[in-house]
Amino acid sequence: MEITLDRFSFHYAPSQQDVVSGITMGIPKGSCCAVLGPTGAGKTTLLLAISGALAAHYSSGVGEGEIAIGPKVFRPMPDKILFPEVGLALQESHLMISGLHETVRGEVGFSLENIGTDTKVKEEKIVLAMENVGILHLAERNPFMLSGGELQRVVLAALLAVQPAVLLLDEPSNSLDAEATAMLVRILRGLHKNTTVVFSDHQLDLAILVADRFLVLQDGEMVFFGEKKPFLKNLEQFKGFLPVDQWSKVIPQLSRKHAPHIRLLSRLLEIR
Amino acid sequence: MSISAKGVDFSYQTGSPVLQDFTMDLRRGECILMVGRNGAGKSTFLKLLNGILKPTKGEIYINGRNTATTPTSELAGHVAVTFQNPGDQIFSPTVRKEILFGPRNLRRENAEELTDRALTLLGLVSKASRHPYDLLPAERKLLTIASAVAMDTPLLAFDEPTGGLSQYEREIISNGLRQLKTDGRSFFIVTHDLDFFLPLATQVLVLSSGRVAYSAPAAELVRNAHLLRKYGVTLPLTTRLLRLLEIDSKS
């Protein structure tokens, strides 16, 4: 589903300043948008607003503008959680665990239970989702006995199992090891076209590998919104509040060199 | 020796062993990174360091004190540990009180001064009177590190200290650690963020299935990066790309 924000602003209490201010952007259906910016820029607030959790949980908050998800237009934002059409993974994975199931298998299946999935189909979907994020070996473990990175994968599996049309991920690569990060890249690339993904990150690696739209926020304001090529071209402009140093060295070289493998790599990263 | 672990086994009550025959030493002034897959046992080892968990076999000594027989209150004066999730360790009503709790409990005479220094070092002075839960997650992470630093222990052990931090907080931590290093502190850091920590590290331990699968000086790790893939450890993407481009320009 397409996501459109029109002059969307929000502050958490009447007397406070806007946490996000005047955001206008359109993410086409099947796109993957990275929301980047320093701490406090408004990344999490924006994801919560789109998911419906912001209006549902922060009743003293004040919003303006509108958010449209597919054909539905919400003014100023969805007032209830839009699960299962929209799936949200919070930054703090342990807050996402229901505690109602003693196994990872049960926890992953809980999201499907909530939408009344048929038992046989449910079992298949659970296994597929666990396989997708590489946690089949953890199926019978207690979610509360897992490491931070493992728990993050359980949350992702539970979300993927319900196949939401919009997937919102708040810093999904935070505690992941190299293999799990590579898996996340594969999953997000594989979702393209069917699912609209919006994810926040402090780092650039995941964004450059999977995103085709980039939203850069600073103090709640939109500093940049656009496609990959203009984003990479303007990378230096974000110095100081995004970790651009290493990529600023890599990109010009990737764009200029003509050795076949470098050209291939540049094409894969869509840098040229 | 700040840390000496000899033949350590550990399992939680139910389940398979988390650490097996784990052996390592950390000398004063060193900074050791522990890397490895999710669930390799990294965070468990940190809980063994400050005595929250005890080895099922083998021994760990912190500044010569056996963690199995030394009270955790005494170990806390030698090693300060932060957890991956700040919510697991924050309980005071203000940022300042949270930081003060450690040094005051350890009866440090200059507890107030240590608290002020930690607030400054981690860029939290303007947040001192705020409730910790009014802070953003990244700021709460800085708070847990400030609380550990204020305990004024010779050894600091952090669990993914840069997880979820933006460029701004990463720079605060980088400057803070460099300053603490010149003060002679030792560090044991569990991380996936090699990009950030390799320049600070003296040695890297790769943990795989509860054992030290590979251990080398930090500089050597970069040269032998290809060996580490089987343990789920890779160098940062940009580091790998730059190496590839450099090789290409030489050839």
C-alpha cells in the first residue's frame, strides 16, 4: 500500500514543541524507505504515527495534517492500531513479546492466532517465518531466555508471519550479528513490490543496501526526502548528524572505477 | 591481571551449556572486544564477570578475587557492568540519582564529584534532573554507561554500548572511552560494532558455541577477516568495500 503524509506534525503534549513537523512525502506501494537521523529527530514518532499506535497510546498528543495508507485517509493520523495490515516492530524487542507463550514457536504463532488463522495454515506459516529469519533451531526455547539479537529475530518472524501490507521497523539491525543482518537484507529485498517497508536506522549500511527512498530528519524537520541517487549525491550534506564518512570515501570510487567486478558491485548497490 | 577466566563452563538451569572451557586473560589497560553470533554466550559472560551468575565449572578472577566466592557488592568495586537493555538496570527517579547510586553504595568518598564527572563525560549535564524514563532510548544507554563510569572501577564491561546510538552519541562514547583509557582503565566490550571499536581495541575474542574460537590482536583481525566468516563475524561493509577498492587500484 502507498503511504502518503501531508504536512504531518505531532507533539506529545499541548504545551510542547513539535516532535515531527510538516512532513510531506509519498512512499509508493512496494517501496522500501529508510528514515535516518540523529537521536530525537522524530524517527520513532513517525513510525508510531503511521502504525496507529501514536494516537492509540498518547491521548494527550496533538497532531496536524494527514496520513494516507492505501485508499484510507486519516486526519491527522490513524486513531487505532492498524494490525494486521500494518505491522510494527519496536526498537526494544523485549516489549514486543506477549509473555503468553512459553516457546518461540508459540510466540511467533500468537500474531496469527490474533487474526484467526486456521490451525493447519498457522503451523505452516510459523515454520516458514521462523525459517525465513533463521530461528528454526530456537523453536522450542523460551523467548525470555534468548539473547537480544535472537529476540529481535523472533519479533520479525511474528510480523512476517501475518504478511502485513506495510511493515514498519524501528532500528531493525540494532543487535543483529553479521549473518542475521545479511538475512534481514535478503528478507527486505525479497519483500519488495508486495510490501511497503519503512524502517529507521542510525547507520547507513542497511539503508544503502535495501532502501529505494530516503527520509532524513533533524529536530523533527524533513531535511531530505528522495530516491537513492540524489541521496548518495548529497551525502556530504548530512555530515555531522549521519555517519557518512566511510560511505563518502566508498561511493565516488565505486562510481568511477571501471573494473568489471566494481561495475557489477555498483550496479547491485544501484550506485551508478 | 584484571580478568582471568580459567576453564569456565556455564549452563542455565535448563538447557545446553552456554560457555564451555572458556579461558581468557585481560591485563590492566587493555581493551578486549568479544564478538560472535547472536546467542553465542557473550552477554552471559558479562553476568559471570560481576558475580550475578557463577560458573558451573572453572574460575573467574577479577583483580585476584574469585567471582564464585566474593560477594557481588565487593566485586562491584572492581568491575562495573552495563546490560544490553538499559531498562534492566535503571530504577532511580532522576538521572543524577541514578548515576550517584553506584558510587554512594560503594562508599566512594567523592561520590558527588564522580557523578558530576560522569554526567559531563557522557554529555548528560542538561538532563541531570530528568526522570530516566523521560529520556530517549539512546540517552538511557548513555545513562547506564555514565552510571558504570561513576563507580570508578578499574575495569568497565559493556554489553553492546553503541547499539541504537546515533552519530552524536557515538562520538560522545568514543571521546569518553579514549579519556578513560588514558586514565588507565581496562575495558571488556561485547559488540557487533567492529567499525567503531576496532581502533580502540587491543585484542578481539571470537566466541562460538561457548568457546573462544579465535583470539588475536585487533590489527591482525583485519588481515584475517576471511577466517572469521564461519563464526558469523564480518568486518563492516564499508571497510570491506574500501579494501576491495584499494586492492583494485593497486592491481
